[in-house]
Amino acid sequence: GTKLQHVKPHGALYLTAVENEGVARVVAEAIVSVNPELLYVALAGAKGELMRRIGQEVGLKVVYEAFPDRAYTPEGTLLSRRQAGAVIKDPQEVSQRALRMVKEGVVIAVDGSTIPLEAQTLCVHGDTPTAVDLVRSIRQAMEADGVVLTPMGKE
């Protein structure tokens, strides 16, 4: 077998933990009960503050995650997949968004506003048809720009 490194709530659980203190606490406490050394992946930016605070309260190391292949609302949440433009499929656009997230600590929302976020890891959705191209493009852009890539939790 392999050793588990991190826990990231997925889908509706993740989005609920961002907004609901009870759910965020249950998730964090469940992680601690399994292994308090596990990394806890939480949404980067102001909207992830609840998950981060509770994760830290229970003693977890929290890693901040951003999504270069997803559109953000001006409030800092991910635009619903039900809305046009929610998933960004163009490798060039996604790699430029990833660079801004990592180097400048910002993402541009759908209304053009700039949202601050601190990203330590990036998530690209594997169900996007261009996912492999997106990841390759991000890596190439990061390396070309001198960004040092390290395994999560090793920074």
C-alpha cells in the first residue's frame, strides 16, 4: 500500500464545508481522528477562511488550493458549472491564470475584479476533455517563468 498524504473534501462536501461551520468542523475532526499528520486541503482566498480556521484549530496543517481551470465569482467562490464559462478549457488561458495565482496571489473573477488568494497547490479537473493539455501547459509555463515546483506540504 501507500501512505495517505492529504485529505481534500470533494464536490458538494467541499462547497458545504466552505460555508457551514458544523460541516467544516466534522470534516477536520474526522481527519484528525484518522491521522493528525495528514494535510488538509482548503479553498484558497477569503471564502476558504472557515475551513482554514477550523483545520488549524484542531491542529491540522492546512494547504491552500486554487483552481486555474475554473471561473471565480466576485465573491471568491467557484462559478457554478451550470453557468456558461464555469470551466476553462484553453491551455494558454489556464496556464496564465495559474501563473497569476502562484506568483501574484490573485485570480481575475468573471466580472473582471481581482480577488486575492494564497495558493499552495492547484487543482485541475480531470473530467475536462483538455485536462492533460492543461496540466502540461501549466507545468511548461511555471518552468519557463522560473517557478520552483515542490510536492505539496514540502514548501
